[in-house]
Amino acid sequence: MKKVIFILVGVLILGAVIGIIVHQVLVNKGATKTSPPSATPTVALPDPTAFQWGINTGPNALGDFTAENWQEQIDIMKKLGVKWVRFAWEYQAGNKVYIRENQVLQALWDNGINVILVIEPTGDWENMDTYQNGYNNALQISSYYKGEIKYYQLLNEGAAMIAKTPTSDGQSESDYDPAKYVKIKNFLLGAAEGIAEGDPAAKTVVTTVGTHTAYLDMLTRDKVPFDIIGLDWYSWSGSFADKKIANNQLESDKLKSYGKPMIFTEVNAWPAADPSNGGKMTKVNEDLQSSFISETAEYAYTHKDWIKGFYVFSLFDDPFSTNPLYLGIYGSEKNGKICVPTVAKKAYTAYQAIIKKYSE
């Protein structure tokens, strides 16, 4: 039971990390706005309808953003072979937010890499008008980048945010806190409306995690509009190919039943708890990480008729965390207030080989 609790608490931590939801500054009318960058550089961008080989990282993954360390990340992504990156809108840039994101996005586009941009609530989501917050943020961002950003993810791991307990498997509506669900549902409704008004051609992604399919049932019942199911899948859930949920149903069949395409938005192995170290997580086993990512990537591409993308979480380790999980497929180490890339791990090389195999 302790192992299960450690695992699912980790889900909540990851949701917070990827979402960057603790920032206090809204994207508002006072934000400094320049003209948006062009997503049609001389380097060809990937076909937005083709299978997406991607990675999770962010402009601050190596410490405070600079143009130089962002390009360093981009160079490692290009060597890996990914054409897509997933990260969250950076509200912490304050009134320079558009200037900052323009620089981040232009560097990606100039290097032939596209983006799934995650839009999260700003501030304390449990004590705000989440519908209005979602609508305002999504409308402003999508209007500004109309025609340039093709995919927006609305929130991250909402199922984990509203689960009553860390051990909930998410296959029953009773696993979720009703009041928190209303808050999350309203954010998604507002954000979906904002995207629809700001850039009707953009596609929206809503994610769940592991076996939390009742969350998708609830959103479907309540007519929350979105285009693509995103799934965060870690090794504690086992092999996706043969994972069964309630009524002995394959999870893949359950996900297909919603009639929407799917993207693996986060995939990685999970570290084990170390009883000799107070139950803290150990480093991810490199062999397990490599094999789990490879197996799931192969499944995804083999089923590309309904699975449209695959994103590893994440590009780099995060040695600044209180309890580093070392989930990166590329090592990094502290050097003062920044991180420095070290060496590619086994999973990096394995993922690189799979991308090359299916891209030739």
C-alpha cells in the first residue's frame, strides 16, 4: 500500500511541475505584446496531421531561461529526432510574457520544431471563477497566436487534481471530489470556449492519467468539448498493450470508445521506493526506462490509425527537486543556479533509434 501511495502522490507532483500552476500573474490586457513570431520559417515544420514524435521540457529546464540554454536544449532535441515539444505557458514572465514566449517559440520554429502548449489556471484554482479564468487565458493566448499554434492542452492531469485519495484508480465517479470536479470542468469549458473564439482551427487536448477513465466519462457526459485525449502513462500501470480495467475491458478499447484520437502526452518508467532511505524514490533504472519507453512507443506508432503522437517525460533530470526522480532521458547536474547537460541515457539512444526507424 505504501508503494501505491508513493506512486500516486508522484502523479500529483508531476501534474504540478508540468503545469506550472503556482504563478500569480495573469496574462492580461496590461501585458506587453509585440507582433507574434512567424511559424513559417525557412526550416520546414512538421505536418500537424502526421504522427508526432515529441518530448516534454521547458524554457526553464536548465535553470533560468536564456536564449543560449534554450538553444542548447533545442540542439539536443534535434539530435534526438523529435519534431514536437510539450510545455506550459509561462505566466511568471509577467508583463513581458508575450515577448518572452515569442522568443521561445521563434527559436523552436526556426529549428523545425512545433509545440503543444499547455494552458493552466492562474492562481488558486479552488477559490476562483475557473470558467472565467480559463476563458480569459485561452482567448488571449489563442487570439495572439492564431494560425501559428496548432495544438493546445487544456489543464494537466485534471483527474489527479480531483481524486479523493492518492490510491484511487479513477474508474468510478465516486473516486473524485464533486466540488473539485465542478471547478475543473468549468475551467475546461471556459478554456475550450476561449480557444474556439480565438483560433477555431486549433485542436484541443485534455489529459488523464493511468486508469482514470471515469474522469473522461464525466467530461463526456457533461459535454466538455475537446478534440484529442491525452494520456500520461507510467510503468506503475504496466504494459499499455494488455492493460485491463473494469469489466475485464482493455483500456485501449475503452479509450477508443470515446471516438477521439489519442496522444501519449507523458511516458516514462517510474523509480522504486527505497525502504533503506526512508521510502524515498531511487533513480529510475535505465534498462527499465529504455525498455518501457521503447515498448510503448512501438505500440503507439503501430496503432497510429488512432494514436497520433508520443511524448516522453522528460528531456532532462531535475536535480533541483527536493527528492529528484531523475526521470530525464538526458542527464543534467547542478552548476550553481543552473543545470548543465551531461550525457545521453540508454532511453535517449533507444528513443532516437525508434524515431529514426519510423521516420525514414
